[in-house]
Amino acid sequence: MTGAVEPCYVIGGGPSLVGFDFDRLPSGFRIGANKSAWLANCDAFITVDKNFHKNFRKEIEAFDGLKFASRNADAPIDGVTYLQHERSDGFSTDPAKITGSNSGYAALNLAYQLGYTEIALLGFDFMWIDGKSHFHNGYAGQNRQTNRYLGNWAKTFSTIPMDGLRITNFVGPRGSGITAFPTRPLEDLI
């Protein structure tokens, strides 16, 4: 862990970020889960989604930041640090492993491993809003099933040890399916 003092923004893909201007975020380190990494101008990218590597290989290769992915990639991508992914509860402190049932959880685990204690979550809605599960066009094949998993994924965040961490979930007007962290309006960030 680095003992970082600046805030860390962990950016998911929730629909509350539709139209959000990421350039207005205050300074801090940004970790993006999946597509959010390049759509939100992040400093680091992470995915634990099995097919993400092959479906977005060109975007991952072009991403100019730290790159992390689970070891289940079909063909390794240069510049990516591959981690062993476990769907266990809590955070992994081993820098060769990452935990979580989804890439958002893994992104939060990565922030912890990098030493961030002040963490702001954005796009961690874990609910359908106006027929959307993401602020972007989502992922082919996943959109049909996502609604079934959102509630279970949201519950897993309650397994995160909060000792020494200050995690705030910045949400849109509809809130979030995650109840493990205090929430504040998304507008408070800008």
C-alpha cells in the first residue's frame, strides 16, 4: 500500500452518471471499472469480467494508465497486470489477488490496495434507472441478465472492512441499491 493522501474516485457504470461531466471532478486519483476507465478519463482501469478482454481489447490497449484484469483473459494484453480473481468476501491485501463479485467491487479493492483511505464512489447505483443499467450503452449479452444480479452484487459491499476507510457513495436522485456506505448527492462532488 502506498499510503495515498489524495482522494480516490472509484467510477462504476451506473445510469446516474448519464450526462455527468467528469472534467468537473476535483483532483484525485481515478479508478474506472470496465468502460468507465476511458469514458471518465481515469488513471487506472480494472475488469474482472470474463469476456471484457476480448470484446474491448483495442480500447484496453489504447488506455493510457494503469491496467489491471483478472487472469481469465483469453489472450494476454501488453501492459496489463493480471491478478488472481476471487469471489470471496472482504478485500484482498495480496497485490497479486483481487476480490469481488463484480468489477466495481474489484475497483474498490484496488483503491484499498493502493493505499487510499478517502474514497468516493460514482456510478454505484446497482439498480435500473429509466430502463438503463449503465450510463453508457452497457455490454452486449449482459444487459438481458444484469437486472437479476444487481441486488446480490449490491449486498456484497456490506462485507468490506471499514477500519480506517472513509467511503462515500455519491448517488443520483434515485439513490443506490448499495446500503453499506453513507451517501451524498452526486452534485456535491462538483
